[in-house]
Amino acid sequence: MDPVSLVVGGVLLAVGFVAGRLGRRRPSGPVTPQAVCSCGHPLSQHDPERNTCHAEVVRDTYNKRGRWAGHTWVACSCRQYIGPRPIDEVFAPRVLPPS
């Protein structure tokens, strides 16, 4: 083997090692998908009996002159959960408590 090919192979090995160290993906734990409504809140924040959303959202507030004065927390204006339904409600509707 000639020394030039050994140097080229060593350089390619080093470049591959550095590229692998810099470009590797960080392991992020298992991601569980969550059913979300169009308002951005999950099914757990919605009351199916009253058709209301219990979550709060940030709204900007302005003073009398029209200048920004900060944030306030107000109730979400979503009136019904329209996201994906749980699988048990699709195949068999709930029978308890009796209506």
C-alpha cells in the first residue's frame, strides 16, 4: 500500500467520524400522540355534558390609549370538542349512568 492512499483513507475516516458526531440525533423519549381539538386543547379539558372547554388562554390587553398593557388569562371560547373521538365511544356509546 502506498502512503497516499493510507492518508486519504485516514482523512475520510476522520471526516466521517466528525460528521457523525456533529449530525447525530438526540434520543427523545417515546412520543405519545395526543388528541387535540381545533382550539389546541386536549379532550381532558372539555366537558362533554356542558360542551365547554375548561382551559384558559392568554389574551393581550390594551389601555385606554390603545397601547399594549400586558396579558390576561381568559376562558377558552371553544364550545364543543371536535377532535378525534376515543375508540370506545365510536364502537360502543357509554351506558352508565343511565339517562
